[in-house]
Amino acid sequence: MFACLDVDYSPTRTCAACVLFARWDSAKPTAELCARLDPQEAAGYVPGAFYERELPALLAVLDKLPFGVDALDALVVDGYVWLARERPGMGHYLYEAMQRRVPVIGVAKNAFADNDVALPLLRGESQKPLFVTAVGMDPAEARRLVADMHGPHRVPTLLRWVDQACRQR
């Protein structure tokens, strides 16, 4: 089982969503979960510490898994696992918070300055790449798996799905 995760936040609420899927080419999730945090539970934006804002919400939605994180083979997050060599991103902090039990793949839509480890990936007819980073697995394999995800567009179907799920809750 695999999962895509995303977080949406506003001044009044923070919502993390998780969509579960059984195959990399799945067009629809097998389940969808959501966790909401009150504004006082969510950290504000701190430059260089973006993970502090999203990590509590991601952990809250993973706590809702009926079978626990150990049943997952990989997590896909909207964002970076590595901002640069030896500079962890939000996905890496999630990996550490899960005690390195589940590989994490980061899929970022925008380039991060001076990132020397992200692997670019063109999908569909887009000429603008996604940027793939990973921890707990080979980054080239992570890029191949994201390339295999369902959807004709730049952003895979289930990453769009989880983005909408956290915004609509």
C-alpha cells in the first residue's frame, strides 16, 4: 500500500489529507483520510523551517491509518525530501519522525535554488519538470515510480486528488 499526502492551511484551519493506493498506476485511491488542526496547534511560517508548519498535520493524518504506517511501502509528499545535499526538507523530517520505517518520495512543482540532488521529471506534454527527491530508497527508482503514476498531465492524478482533498475539507 502507498500513500500521497498534502497539507492546506489558512489563518483559521490546517488540514492534512492522505489518499491510499495499491498500484503506482492507480487512477483512484482505495481510501481517503483527513486530519484537521486548530490554528493554535499549527506552527506559523518560519523561513528555513517550513517542515515545522506541515509536519504536525502530516503526522496527525498518518495516525488515522487503520493499519498503521508499517503497512505502507512508500509515502509521496508534495514538496522536497532534500533541499540540497545534507540539507533536509519536509519529507526527510517526516521520514525521521516515522523512525525511518517508510521510504518518502518528495515531488516538488517548483525548483529550489541550489538544489543539487533533485531529479527533474517531465510528465505529459509539459516542458516544466517536477523535481523528485527521496529518502529510504534510490532516488532514480523514486523518479521512475512517479513517472509511472496515473495521469496525462504534469502532476499525477493522485497528487492532484490529495491536493483537492485537503483544500475541500
